[in-house]
Amino acid sequence: MSTTPGAWAPKRSGSGEWLPPSPQALCRYGAEWTAAKLRWGLAVDEAERDRLLDIAAGCAGTDVEFTAALGGVFK
């Protein structure tokens, strides 16, 4: 048994490394991912931005709705 902290923990992956297999789920996942970033004012790096744009390109008609953490609803 390892005593090194985290040595036994499962590998964690970023949001863009795992994607849902169905197109409908992928669109919802992309919208929710984007909404979370917008809600909390979180930055995205270039790779994440490119992944979100790739997802969005196949999701015409999918709206991203979020409530800003400081209040207000945006669409």
C-alpha cells in the first residue's frame, strides 16, 4: 500500500478530456460547461476555448442560460 498522498486516487481529467457520447448530451454538456464559466466569471485557456467552440459548432439552437453569481439572468 502506498503512503504517498494521492498515489491511490483515480486520475482526474479536465472537462474537455471526457465528452458525452450522444450529440444531444454533448450539446447540453457544452452549454452547462459554458454557463458555469460565465456564471462564476472563470477564465478559459485557448485549448478549452477551442473545445467549447467545436462543441457549439454542432449545436445550433442550443441556448446558454446562466445567472451571474452577482445576480441577474443572461441568455
